[in-house]
Amino acid sequence: MSQQGSAGNVLAAVASLFFPGLGQLLQGRILAAIAFFCIVGVCYFFWVLIIPPIIGAIFHLWSVIDAAKFKSPA
């Protein structure tokens, strides 16, 4: 069971920093992992349009924070 601030959450946050959604995948949250990966991936794909990469960066940061603050249900 992973508590907020535990080493598992730190590892998940670092993993999400490199690959959005990877931290959620390490925590066993498959749907959240797929959602973060797809949203950030599509937004970064359209980097020339300026606005999508900004949205992608926001979701990328959100995936890191989400992985760091995750509390598994008791």
C-alpha cells in the first residue's frame, strides 16, 4: 500500500516526468496512465500550433503531481 510522500510515489513522479502516465502505470492505474500518455502525446505531436504543446505541458505537469500525491484506497 502506497502512502502519499512514500518512496513509491517519488519513483512514480520521476517516471511520469520522463514519460507522462508511466508513474500512474507503476501505481497500477492503467486508465489514468493511458489518458495522460495519449493527451500529452497528441498535444506534443502538434508542437507547431503553439497552444496544444502548452496544454500538453500542463497535463504533463499534472501527471507528475498526480503520481506524487496518489493515495491508494484503504
